[in-house]
Amino acid sequence: MIGIFHVLMWYLLLILYIGQIKGKFGTYEPLTYKTGCVLWGIVFVISGVILIRVTRFPTQRLVICSLVMSIICIITTIIATVFIAIELSSFHPVSYRNYGQAKLGREISRILLFSYPLELGIACMYSIFTFIDLNRGNEETFRTVTEEAESAL
């Protein structure tokens, strides 16, 4: 869900920034737009799909794959958070025509800045528990993290 939310928010930003009119001060093209953060939300979606697959068919190979994807999500989240912080800390003047679009784009970036810690927390928690489970080495009683959480409740 978080990955789909990020993809849709970045798609909205893409539409905003493509529709700008070249003005006296130029167009507003933030760092996140130039680096292609639009596609980074797909990493969260792929990680979620792999997690669902691990829950249904728990094999050690899939669990390791989901752990790797969670670590990639953590790295992606940290990099995107740094890029958004850099983007929000500096604001170059833009044309009066593009000011509204730039302002709305910065507000969307602020919303994404608050949603990244949620993704970071989920990915860190899953990675830690999966790593602990893999270190046990009990392949006979191999259970996924979600099964352990359900049995604890």
C-alpha cells in the first residue's frame, strides 16, 4: 500500500513538473525530479509482492530474497529522504506562472517526507526479525516472520 501511494504521489509530481511553462526565471526542477525518484516506489511494491509470496510459500530462498528486498527498501528510503530534505532546504526563484506548481510540488514532497519513516520502520522491523529467524538455522521448523507473529498473539 505504501509503495502504491508513493508511485501515485510521484506520478502527480511528474504531471505537475511536466506542465510548467518556461518563464523569466525558468522552470522548477527539483533534485528528486531530476534523479527519477518517480520509479523508486516500485521497489516498495516489489518488496511487498515478495513478502506476500513468502507468507504463502515459505522457502529459505524466498525468505533471503525478501530480506534483500527489505534492505534495498531501507537504502532507497534513506536516499529518498536525504534528497527530499535537500530539495526542501533550498528553493530557487521560479517564474510567477510556475510558482503555484512549485509550491504544490513542495507540499507533496513534505507529505512524502513524513511517509518515508513509516516505510523505513516496516522494512527495518521485517529485516531484523527475518535475520534473527535465519540465524536460528532450524530448517525443520522453518516458519516465516508473519507466522511467528500470528502465533505470538
